[in-house]
Amino acid sequence: MRPAQAAIEYLFMIALALTMVLIAVRLLHRTVQTAADNVNRTNKEIIEILQNMTGNHS
């Protein structure tokens, strides 16, 4: 195998690895964002329920 061909193959492997890392980071970011949205929504619902139970409407 010629050195130039080997170098190009290594560059393609690095590009593939970086692409896979980018996809994983995007999926992780989306998952964390969804979890944060769910926590915020649930928090608001709990506060509303507690306010209704105590009769304290702000």
C-alpha cells in the first residue's frame, strides 16, 4: 500500500469517527433538552396543584 493511500484512508476514518461523535452529541443534547422540558412542565403542574389545594392563586 502506498503511503498516500494509507494517509487518505486514515483521514476518512477520522472523518467517520468525528461524524459519529457529532451525531451522538446531537442525540444527547436533544435527549437532555426533552428531559429539561418535561421537568419544567411537571414543576409548573405541581405548583399549580399545590396552589389550588391551598387556595393561594397568584
